[in-house]
Amino acid sequence: MIHSLLAHNPNTMIYVLCMDNHCLSLLKSLDLKNVHLIDLQSIETEELLEVKDQRTKAEYCWTLSPSLMSYLFNTYPEIDQLTYLDADLFFYNDVSEIFSEIGDSQIAIIEHRFSKHLIRLEKFGLFCVEWVSICRKPQGLACLERWRDQCIAWCKSILEDDKFGDQKYLDEWPLRYDSICIIEHHGAGLAPWNFDQYRISKSPSGELLSNGVKCIFYHFHQFQIIDVGEFDWISKKYINQSMPSHLLYRPYESAFMASLNQIRLIESNFSAGFQDRKRLKLRRLVQRFVPDVIKSKLKRFAFAS
């Protein structure tokens, strides 16, 4: 994500929250341009530490999304606008057209845009916390602090009382704030849950297009590495009639391997995130065939254990 973002937006400043010392050490060794590393302890307030042991690793990561943005606004007074990005995004073009669409809006979010056969997933949230832009202005800061408080109070990977993780809180934002932009660009927010709505092609100059406009970024949700050079793209629960375009996935695979090779120059046996083939197959079957209500109960049991 970092390399692709900087390749198309070289003046971007990136702040990375390192969730453990291993991540922090590796990124320090890579010495990436325009990348500022934030260690976890720097942002952990007493409020966050009180809930940390009550949440899974994933839930705690979600809890931290608005806290990281709040920390950066408080620590760097020169920052006027921040955009939170998920780590599994990949950029094919510069982001200028998205920011042109955002304009003077103090808040910007993007819908999941679920395909028809996945519309049932809207109950988990209309908007995706993959891109969230906030300005240092009254509505922007008020929205951020409310979101931060909400995530500290409750942030779990189950659907409960019209809440889910950090993302379902965003459902109320368009009703609550008038200085908000819901990003509509057809080249932004492409993902496994909506890819069949977009025709991916290349322009005569080789630029990647989505429905005839610049393809800006894709969300590689569920993308897994099984072995060096062997990947699993997504669960079949997202696939209706066809797989997502190779024009999206092949460049990501190449970039993924390039990053892995770069890391292995520092740590030769690095294999964090590699998936066991049999366990991954079982997980994919659960994702595809087990009803959401049962998966929710299984998560509750696992969390209670």
C-alpha cells in the first residue's frame, strides 16, 4: 500500500501505527521515504488500556482507528487534513480526483456499494472504514471525537444493538453532519464485495480504468499468501458469476512479492501472515456456507473463551 501510494503521490506524508515491536523494527530498517512510524504505546491512553484485554486483536485494531487520527491531530498542529487508510489497499493512480470531489467538505467517507447478491451485508455497515478523511475544522473534529468515544465504549466483531466494529457508527454521519462528502468516484473503493459492478480495462496509454475513468484503488480484503508466489484471492462468497479482473490482482501480486523480497533482505526467514493451506480452505468454507447468525454466535463463544 505504501509503495503504491507514494509511487503516484510522491509528496504524501504517511503515518503508520505499528501494532507490535516487530513491525516497528522492520519498518525502521526499510527506512521508507515520507513514512513516520508511531509505536503503539504512544497512542495508548488509560481509556484504551482499560478495554484492550477485553477485545480480540482485530477488535482492538478497529478501536484504534479514530484514536490514531485524534493522536495525530493533537501531536502535529501543522496537519489540516488526515485520511485514514486500510493497510490492504493498493493504488493504481494518484488520488487527486478523489480530493477534488471532497472539496471543502470536513468529512469524507465511501460506501461499500455492495453488489445485489451481497446486499444482505449492508446490516454490518453502509460505509467502509477503508478511506476516512477528516479536516481540522469544527464538524470534522467533533465527528472524530464522537467516533473515538464510541469505539472505546464498544467495538466488537459481532452485530449487536445496531453496532458492528468501528464501521457501523458511520451510518449516522450523513444525517448528523452537513459538511460531509460521500465519495462517488467509480475508480475508488473497488473491493471483493462490489467488483462485478465495474468494467476494468486499460487505456491506449496503459492506464488502468474502471468504468472508463481512472482506477484509483482496490481493497484487497481476504487476499492471502499461502507460500512464496502462491496466493488465495477471496472467498467464493463474494463471487457471483466471475472472478475479479487479473488487471487488478496481478499487479498487486507482483508488488506483494517485491515487498516480501525487500523484507527478506533484512529478515531472511520472514513469513508473518503466511496461511496454512488446509486451515485457509476450512475458513473459506465457513465464510461461504455458514449463516451470519451462526458465525456471530461462534465469534461470541471464541471471545468468551
